[in-house]
Amino acid sequence: MSAVQEQIAVPLFFSDNAVAKVRELVEDEGNPDLRLRVFVTGGGCSGFQYGFSFDDSQEDEDTAVERDGVTLLVDPMSYQYLVGATVDYQEGLQGSQFVVQNPNATSTCGCGSSFAI
């Protein structure tokens, strides 16, 4: 499968750092059914903002991306804004956090948690 075909087949990307952190958090909780849910809501200084939560259930309409035994869930409304995006986990001076690198965003705020399309 070529890289272009793989990108079409996978709507979202899950970085190595994000996979490792989710696995660590799931193990700490002792619940192997937990999945990382990423979602988009209205608000923030740029119009939309990203949110993250852990969920132990998957809805029928959710898109699930599995990598190395770790699952990322996205609801249908958020999916349209996140196609082609990468969920990453970064540690830096501002703390540790999951972040979204989104090619669909036309602008982002300084903190990186909100964006505009």
C-alpha cells in the first residue's frame, strides 16, 4: 500500500507519543476498555476548540482509529473537522498535553487549543 493510499484509508493519525501515553494512562486506571475520545466544540478564541476525554464505550456512529492496541474515538460531528489530523502528546514548558495538528485549520490561537476553519 502506498503512502497516499494509506493516508486515504486512515482518517486520523495517532502519534507514537500519543499511543504510548494513552497506553500508560489506561494501564494506570486498570480498565483495558478505556479509549481516548477527541472532539471539537464551539468556543475558544478562534471559534472551535479541541477536547479530550477517556471513554469506555463506543457509539455506533463513532469513528475508531486503532494503533498498537490503543483506540482513538471521534464522533461524527467532530470527524468532519479532524480528517487528516494527527493527535500527538507533547511535554514542554507549558506542561504535558494531548494536541491536535490539524491541516484543516486556517488559524489557531497562541495556546493551540482552539482553531478556525
